[in-house]
Amino acid sequence: TAWVKIRQSQGCMDNVDGDAYALVFEDDERPKQHFVEAVNQIVQIVASLPEEDRPDFINLNVLRTHGDVVAVLEDTPIRVRLLKVKKAKRKWRTGPTEKERGLHYNVWMSAYMVRCGAAQ
């Protein structure tokens, strides 16, 4: 599985503390021009958080974002917000929906980061 590959990757195996992140792309992902700069900012923001607040999973390419704003990235051509999504047990696989249109929040899993320590 992808989780086993992440856990067994050299980058994660070299990171004893488990606080490094693996970057995962689906085969159809096409990063935008400022992707690298945005990911670098996200990594810096996450590293500045208290250890217990660092996320295990960061979805990088999200449709219908929903959550509490942690930060707004700087020097990006469009407004990019880093959000914290409340952890809650789901009653169904796809999670909550917006009330107006009934569409699901925080979807699109084509690019994401997984904390090495969480890929166990």
C-alpha cells in the first residue's frame, strides 16, 4: 500500500523522530508554478507549531475548503490558506457536506503530505 511505501521510504527511515513529511502525487497531478514555494511555506509553518499540533496529513490541492485558518501563504498568485480541519469520526466514508449544494468539503486527493511518524 501507499502507507507502507511511505513508511519504508529512505527519507522516512532516515528521520528517527518521524516528524518529516512525505510528498505524494497521484499520476494525474500537475503542480502549478508556485507549488514548491507554497510547500516550503507550509513546511515552515507546520514546523513552527507545537509538536502535538502538527498534522499527520496535509491535503495540498483541495476543492471546497473548510476549516479554521492557521495561516495565509505569502507571495502566491492566488490566495492560499492553510486550514486546520477538526478531527471527528465520520458516519460515512465521504464526510460532511455543505448545506447549500450538498457537495463534500475538502475533497481532491491528488497531492498531499503524510507525516512519516503517522504512516505506521
